[in-house]
Amino acid sequence: MSDSIVTQQDCLKLQLEEFKQQQKRIGHLASQQDRCEQQQQEMIDCIARQDNRIEHQLGEFAQLRKMSDRIASQQERLDLRLEEFKQQTKRIDSQQNQKMIGGNARKHDSLARCQTHYQAMLMKDVQRAYPDQVNPICRKCGDSGNAVLLIYCTSAEHSYCLDKIWNLAHQMDGNYLKTRSRSV
């Protein structure tokens, strides 16, 4: 009987040892589970932060999109206005050219504008082309046509324009128009 008690005692010791091992494994598994739960919570928090950041970026993107659309529509309106302005300028230029061809020459408002309507020609060529209409005497200085160059209107009535042209010639830079006149 004492053998059986010893055997039972050995058996209980083995069971106790196995129980302690299982307890250690359970403790180890519990700590692993805690770590996994902590990592899972950190991932959830990170995903929530990313989700908030994405929502914020989407809001900013929507605002930028609205601004871009507004700018695009403004640009379209400006392009339309520019096109209308170009068309209106063409119409005005066409009307002015028709008036000038019909004999109603107008004063040019700037030297740059004048340069588009006038060209420099030799005085003798102007006199040869329009002998009845050219009066080469400048009312301002009395020059009788000794100028080498004359600004000559290509689209207006020349008898009207020549006085204006001579005055313009005396106002222009000497580098652009080389003239010899008696005295200005």
C-alpha cells in the first residue's frame, strides 16, 4: 500500500508540474493576447487618425476644386471678353478704314497708331504718284519739299493728310525719319 501511495504521490507531482507548465503557458498566452490587443488598439487609433486626415484633405481638395472651377469660369469669361474686344476692335478698325477710304480722314491719337497707318516714302515718289494732290509745303516751317523722306498716309485722302503728316514728321524722332528742312 505504501507503494501505491508513493506512485500516487509521484503521479500528483507530475500533474502538479504539468499544471505549473500550463499555468506558465496560459500566462505567456495572456501576455501575448494583451500585446495583440494593444497593437490592435494602436492600429485602430492610427487608422482613425488617417481617416480624419483623409477627411480633412478631402475637404481641402473640395475647396481647391471649387476655387479652380471658379478661376476657370472667370478665365472663360475673360477669354470671351477678350474675344469680344478683339472683334469690336476689328469692327472699329474696319469702320475707320471705310471712313478714311471714303474721304473722312481722322486724326491719329498716338505715334504708335500712326506708324500702322503711315509709311515712309521718298518725296519725289509721292509727288510723282499724286501730282494734283500733293502740296509739299509744310505750313509749320515753310519747307517746300526738300525733305528726303516724307511720312505718307496709305489710307486717307492725301491732300488732307499732308499738312498733318508734315507736322507729325517734325514731331518724330530724327532717328526714325531723316529730314532736311530749313528751320523748324
